[in-house]
Amino acid sequence: MPKITTPESFWEKTDRSGDCWLWTGHVDKHGYGRYKTFYAHRYAYELHGVTKIPEGAQVDHICHVRACVRPSHLRAVTNKQNGENRKGPNCNSTSGVRGVTWNKRHEKWCAKFRHNRQYIYVGMFDRLEDAEQAIIAKRNQVFTCNTQDRVKTLQSQ
């Protein structure tokens, strides 16, 4: 863990007025808080974590707010797990649903996603809503860190 004179000097650079504790110091071009040569969220995790960040692990923002340093919003994960916890579809998505595309040939919504470098085909659907429900259910079976999907599942129950 990087040397800071006191944890208080670190926390002085945060806005803890909301649900997310936002880093008010320098933020890089990707939106991550920086303090000298390290990421603020990694320091916050180690400061309050039970264990150190494992070698090669990433610190995932469960809340999807890159400037957030609230320890309860952070977890140590693998690169694969970090990729599972995506907030939504790619910016070039035509359906607006992650993993669902329109198949012109069959005139149906096609649901599929990648896991361990292989595509998992979920199915073809007449309705976008059905494709979304099916792909979320399948990702919940396969993925371990897909918080966004699990929240949507709870909200729909």
C-alpha cells in the first residue's frame, strides 16, 4: 500500500455526502481517482479491507462509479469477474440490451454472450423483453460477479 502520512489526509480528499464517496482530488482521463502514483479506490480498499489486494487482482466498483472510494462499494476480483459486472450494453448496441441483437434473417432477437472465450447461445425471441429476461437468467447461472443482472432480477420479482 502506498505511503500517505495519515488515513485522514486521504479521506480529506473525499466527498462522503452521498451513497458513493467521491474522490475530490485528481481524476484521470478515465474517471478514476488518482493520488500521486496510485489509484484512490485501491488505497481505500486496502485501508479498510480485511486482506490485501491479491497479486494481479483488480478492484471492481460494484456501484459503477469510477471516482467512488467507499470501501463497501469495492471488491477484489479477477479481470474476468470485473468484465462480468458491466453496467449495460455496448455503446454501439442497437437493441439497448446487453448481449441481445436483431437477427434480420430470422426476424427475431438473438441472445448470446461470451464466457471463457466461447459464446453461450441463449436463444431467438420474438419479443425483446423475453430475450432480455432469458439472457439475464443465463448470465446469473454462469457469472459470479454480475451485480447489475442480479439487481434487475430482484427488481422484477
